[in-house]
Amino acid sequence: MLPMNPNLNLLQPYPFQRLRDLFKGTTPNANFTPINLSIGEPKHATPQLIKDALVDNLAGLASYPSTIGSTALREAISNWISRRYGVPTLNPETAILPVTGSREALFAFAQVIIDKSRIKPIGIKPVVISPNPFYQIYEGATFLAGAEPYFLNTLPENNYVMDFASVPVDVLNRTQLVYVCSPGNPSGKVMTLAQWKSIFELSDQYGFVIAADECYSEIYFDEATPPLGALQAAHELGRDYKNLIIFSSLSKRSNVPGMRSGFVAGDEKIIEKFALYRTYHGCAMNPAVQAASMAAWNDEAHVVENRRLYAEKFKAVTPMLKEVLQVDMPDAAFYLWAKSELPDTEFALKLYQDFNITVLPGSYLAREAHGINPGQNFVRLALVANLDECVEAAKRIQTSM
């Protein structure tokens, strides 16, 4: 047997692999053109200003990039954070770190934060808390860091809130990291100031670090009320950013998922150690991508247009689906989290086989915890296709019921 990290055996198949396995041997109805609503991959056009900046800076490929990114990029990110959230400008030298997409950063972060030596007796594992359903990277990062996941079921009956009051004290005493996703995936719920206050107070009491995943923060439906961010909440509560790091990305905001560009920001002591880790991890951002990222963070017009396109789709599709499914408009993000009377895997297979529509079973996004799988009987629909395709998909789903 190969001498490999045994924690690799704890990893479960990724949701999209499970979906492929579900569909194996099934032929979709060829009378319908395929429509894929399963993966949260933006399909809107990449803005020309970003492509131009990328092409204009290809000379940067001749140089090794710095792990911490250029000063100009960090300044652009700092200025964007201040504009977007109404907080004092963060120090671009010490409080901000560009990353090659929020996904890799969310995974790497647990490897930096988890300290197994702090847990006594030996053999007892640190805990990482995350919502359930959740982005599967949280779980994988937890296992590979040698920690134990603790899932907080987010359910419609409690408005998809992470109920920390239900967590036993002995679990909180072992908790070193909490992943929070707001706007949420898949529910689209945005945390309130009161909810942030509660989790901040628990962090103060138990000493855990908060990883605030905000990659959907720029997809919302009312220009006057953008989603509350974690740094913004801390500032409004008169706090500093101790034990708080936010993760943001250009993928959804600017329709550049292939560019792999985002940032982390917050607690300067944590940023310092994370930068040290990343120096060895070897994930510095391509200089041309850095230039294109600056162009993206410095421009809001394309983001407003992006939101308009999503709002148009949600306005058209949500009322249609409400006629046959339990579904409501999200606060933000580009998912509809819809409940069906059929088991979620059966419903997803039916839509694929009979109507050539691909959706993601909700149970694949969750784990059984506290006696239930909170994704069961739900499907996640990513409204990333164009308006006509999304409306056509809604019509087919109406027919399916």
C-alpha cells in the first residue's frame, strides 16, 4: 500500500461526479435541446475592458509573480472594499492578499488555521463548523487539515440561519474555524447584523477564526440595498477585524471564472501567516491576470449590467416555478433552491431523462447531520443560462409536474 495521507480516504465524490454517476446509462430526450442549470458557472459575456487589460499586459508572463501580488492590485482591492462596504480603507500592505480564486484560498486557509496541538488529550480532533448544505471545499479542507467537521443544518423553517445555540459547549471548545457563506449557497440568504453580532461574540468567547465566503456578494436584486458584508458588519458594530477573514472573487461578479482571481482580507496577523504559507504553496497570480483584475475591481458599470441580466431572469422564472415547486426569490446569488414532492435524485433524473434539463440534487450538497439531510427533496437551479433558455427550462419543469 502506498504511504499516503489517510485523510484522503475521508473525501467524498464531488457533487458533479455524483450527478454524472446518477445519469450514467440514461439517454436524455433528444426532442429537447439540453439546458444545464446544475453548475454555478457564469455564462454572461466577459467584459471587454477585462479582456483588453489581460491582452495588453501579456508581457508580464516573462516575470515570476509575487505571492502577495502587486501594490497596485492590492490598492485597487482596498479601494473597492471601502467603496462597496463603507469601511475605512484597509492597509493594502498588511490586510489584503490576492488569491487565485476563492476556492483554492478557502481550502488552503484551513491548513493554516487548524492547530491540532491545542486540543487535549492527544487524538481528539479540532472542529470546523460549516453550514449544511454547504460548498464541499469546506469539508475537504477540514479533513485534509486533520480536523473534524460539525454541520449546522440550515433549514427553511428557521430561515436558513446557522443556529449556533444548538452547538454543544464541548464542540465549541474544540472549534478553531467557522465557515460562513453569505449570500448563501444554495439558499441565497444574507446574514443580518444581529446574526453577525452573535457569531462575533462566540468567536470572542471561544477564539475561533471566521472564514466569510462572500463570492456571491455582488449578485443581488436591489441596487439600493447590497448584501451586508462581514467587514461591514464588524465596522458597524464598532469592532476591529480580529479573527475575521473575508474571501471574495471576480468569477461571479465579473464573469471571469476561468481567470481564477479573488482576494482575502481582514485580520492582519492572520493575513501575515497566510501569506507565508502561500509563499511555499506556490499559487501566485499571473501578472497579466493581476492587471485584468485591477481593471475589473476598478469598474462597476459591468457589474450593474450583470445584475440586471440576473434580475431579469429571476423575475421571469421564479413565478413560473412557484406554480409547481416550493420556491422563493433568494436575497442574493444566482440560485433557486426549490423543493419538490419527489425525492431530489428522482426529480433530477426525471428532468434529465424526459426534458433534457440538468439540475443538481440538493442532497448532494449536504450531509446527513442531526438525523436529517437538509438538502433532501430540494434541487438547486443555477440561472446562469440566457433568459430564453431559463424560461424554456421553467416551461419544461411546469410540464414535468
